[in-house]
Amino acid sequence: MFRTLRDLFRREEAPLEAIEIRLEDIPAWLDAREATLDEELTGKVAPNRQRIEAALSSIRTAIEPLRTAGETAVPHQRLKAISRSALPEFVKSVDQMLEKQPAGDTEAFYAAAAGVLKGCLRALKGQGKYIAAAYPEEMRDFRAAVKDLGTEINLMTQAIADFRARHAGVDEARKSYEQLIRVRSEYASVREESITHAEETRRDAARIRQLEDALRELEGSPHHAAARELDLRIRAVGERKEEVAREYASIRTHALHVFRKAEKVLEKHLDHDTAEELRRAEDALSVAPPEHPDAIIGLLTRVMPTVMDLIGRGEVALKNREEQHLFSDAAILRIELVRTIAEHRNLDADIGTAEAEQRALAGYAEEQAVSEDLEYLRRQAAEREAGAATRKEHLAVLRASAGTLLEDLKSRMATIAGRNVTVRAGELPRIPE
């Protein structure tokens, strides 16, 4: 019956109304919450501070009788000896602790008071054990005062722990807010960059269409067919030039192989001058065909008789058909090098002549310029397209992150406020297409 009546008349408490706050007002709101927490802590621990100060006063009062105590009140000789050595140290230790008068804000006051308590407890566990037997009444008062101090500090410890936990909640909310602002700012920056690049891409696309039209028109001009024929000629001559360069490289490789073996033999025979001449010939055989063979020919004329003599005596062996061909006669290597160098030079001149003919064609220079501009814009457009895709993905990630951070921030603020929190943050602009 009582339970039924209680349920009938019990009034349910209405839930607290949700807080609605603008995103830009959150820092001030968090600052206000911190100030409130500070005020609440100050008010909550004010009685504890008073009682701690009273306990410290009691400790000072309790230590006075011990400061002036004499040995006459001590019943046993052994206790007198203990009190004679332990009592001054005990009083001195407690005095040093009591010099640390707690003051300042709550945290500073608490730290100082806790330090006094620890010092007193150390004194009790140290010299206090010995003098308790000699001065039981005085020490009883001292221990009672220390116990009162410990009780109040324990109460204050809980209050400060609660304050720190709630303060940490505010700090975490502030970090969440700052991270959200950074993400939203980065989103705005990347979006603006995307818009700018999209406008540039549209301008480039229009320019590409113009250049394509211009190029088609130029390709219909009379010069175009002649230029293409010259292109084919240049390509064919260029391919032959590469073949000749490979021939020269092959001749060079085989010659160097034989020359280096000959050089070692000459060094072994202590013919250092000829070996040095041979090294200069090796250096003259550059990687690519030189413009003129004169320097090479002069060196070969001086070193080939020695090399052919070493081959004839069997001191330098020829390993393959190419080496056997090049060194079958003292003139063969020189002839092959002169041939490939001259042909390479002539082919290079042919290419230069064909290119000059191309440049002389009416409209050719304009077509080349248009073609180069078009190619550049197409490469740039491809790069922009890749960059646009990357930025779009980045914006999607930032948008999702901003949503998650906003929910986290609201949850933390709700915990702080003890009620639901609505944040008016404004929708992030859509991602550009």
C-alpha cells in the first residue's frame, strides 16, 4: 500500500534543457566552465582549509610541552637517555615542517599541507617511536593533531582529484574543439584550392580546343606534307646515325680491350713511355664518336706498330673475330674508326640540313609552336586531373573527420554540462564537382 501511494505521488524530475551554442562561442564557454570549476573547488575545500589550519595550530600547541619537557618526568633511566638524544631531533624535525606554512591557491595550499603531514608522519615513525614511551600524554596530543591534519588532507585529496578529472574533461574538449577548427580550416583551404584549379582547368580546356582547331588548320596547309616527308627523312637518318654510333662503340670496346692488355705487357717490360702513349690513345677513344678523328689517328699511328708486334710475338692474344679483324693489319683499326666517325659526322650534317629545310617552310614554325603549346597544356591538364582527384578524396576524408570531431566535442561538452549540447557549426560547403 505504501509503495503504491509513493508511486502515485512521486514526481519525476524533468530533464534539463539542452544547451545550444555557436561553434565560435565554445572557447569562451569552456573558459567559463574552468572558472566555475575553480570557484567550486575553492568553495568546497574552504572548510577543509580552515580545519587544516586549525590542525596545524594544534600541532604547534602539542609540540610546546615537548619543547620544554625535562628528564625529571621520565620514570626510567633508559627512557631518560632516549629522550635526551631523540627529543631535540624530534622537535627540530617538526619545527622544520611547521615552517612550511600552507598558503596560496587551493593546489599550492594542498601541496604544502601534504608536505607538512608527510614530515610529521616521518617524525612519528622515527624519533617519535622512542619519545612516545617517555612522554605519553604529550605525544597523544601530538598524534591526535596529526591525525586531524591527515583526515582533512584526505578529504581535500578527493576533492582535488574530482576537480582535476573534471578539469581534464574541459582540456580534452578544448583539444577536440581546436582539432575540429583545424580540420574545418583545412577543408576550406583545400576546397578553395579545388575551385581555383577547376577554373584554371576550364580555361585550359578552352585553350586546348582552340589550339587543336589551329593545329588541324595548319596540318591542312601545303607545308605540312613537306614537313612530314622531312620528318621521315630525319628519322631514317637518325636511326642510321644511332647504328653507326653503336658500330663505333663496338670498335672502341674491342680496341680498348686489346690496348689494355698491351699496356700491362709494356709495364711488365718496364716500357713506361710507350705504355703512357698507349694510355693516351685509350683516353682519346671517347664514348661517343668525336667530331674529327685527327687526334685518334695520330696516336694510333704511334702505338699500333708496338701493339702489332706484341700480337705477333704472342704476348697479346686476340679473343674473338672482331679483335682478329681490327688487328689483322696495322691500318684496319684506323680505317674502321675513320669510316664510322666520318659517316656519323655526315649523317649529323644531313639531319641538320633537313631540319633547316623544315624551319624554312612557311607555317612550319607556327605549327611547331602550336603543337608544343598543345602538348604542354595536355600534360598540365592530366596533372591537374590527377590532383583534382586527390583533393576530392582529401576533402571527403576531412568532411568525415569534421563530423566525427563535432560529435566527439558535443559528447564531451554534454559530460561537462550534465545535459545535451547542440552546436551550431554551419554545414561545410559541398565538395566541388
